[in-house]
Amino acid sequence: MTVPRGFVHDTADVADSALISEGSKVWHYAQVREHAQLGENCIVGRGAYVGTGVEVGPNCKIQNYALVYEPAKLAAGVFIGPAVVLTNDHFPRAINADGTPKSADDWHPVGVDIREGASIGANATCIAPLVIGRWALVGAGSVVVKDVPEFALVVGSPAKRVGWVGTAGHPLKETTPGEWTCPITDAKYREIATDQLIEVQSK
């Protein structure tokens, strides 16, 4: 097991080829598959699953019973809530058209790419392939079927944008048309297109 400095609970199942970086923790009954990589200071909660070759950046949290199927990629600071599912098969079937069981060669995995600082709420399902932009927030129980813009707040099934959030994770307030402010940090944002927001000033 390649765990030079990270902590792995005795009940966890971590492949020998998995990389658990310094400060990371893999808790009770979690499974981390072959060649998966956890950056520094990550947490993998009880019963969570991290698939083969999944790349997890530093300071990520994968909460209890979340399923992160390969070839998902999580950038730095991503939050995956309890029981979240990141799918990897666009057209799932247990058998082929001739009735034979599907094998690893009978399908092509597709992944969910989650960018820096984004958060996925509890019980949400993300249907690959898609990209969830930086600092976006997916509401609990949502079903995400298309790309999510940076800073977007999306909810529902299928998930739709209902607002914007800042890097602090709180909904932004529109101060003037197209201008938004974070109520926590007072950072300023500007809406430059229907689904595009940029941070223009931070305190």
C-alpha cells in the first residue's frame, strides 16, 4: 500500500498502487481502487468509493458513502457530499444486445470533471460526461445532466441555475444589474454573459 504519510483506517480497502498523500485520511470501510491518487489533506469518509485511476486534488472532502467512479477528476478543494454519485457510463447495460454479459471491453467510461473549489450537495447525481466549473454549488438531491458554469448555483432534476455563489459558498446578492456582491467577504463579481460570471474585486 502506497501510504507513506496518509492515514488509512484498518477497515478501509486501499489498493497497493493507490497514492494517499501526506495529511490525507481514508476512513472506515472506504475503498480506494488501483492507481487512484489523493492529494494532500484529503478526507475520504466512511463507506465511500474512489474508482480506479481517479485523480483527487489537495484539500478535497469525499463524504460518507459517496461513489466517485473513474475516470472522474477532482481539482483542489472540491467537496463531495454524502451519498453523491459521479457516474461513468452514458448508456449503461448489464448485458450486450446478444444477451452476453458486458465486459470491460464492451463500453467506454466517461467521467465527471469537477474544477477547483466546487461543491456537490448530499445525494446529488452527476451524469457523465460533464464539467462542473470552479466554485460552483450543486444543491442537495440534484441531478446534473449538463455542464455547470463557474460560480453557478444549480438545483433540481434536471439541475438548473437559480443564482450565483462566491468562493465563500454563499449566494451572491445583485447590487446593480449585472453586478453581484458576496455577503460574507464583500468580494465583487460581474455577470458578463447569460451563464458567465467573473470575480472583479476581492477584499
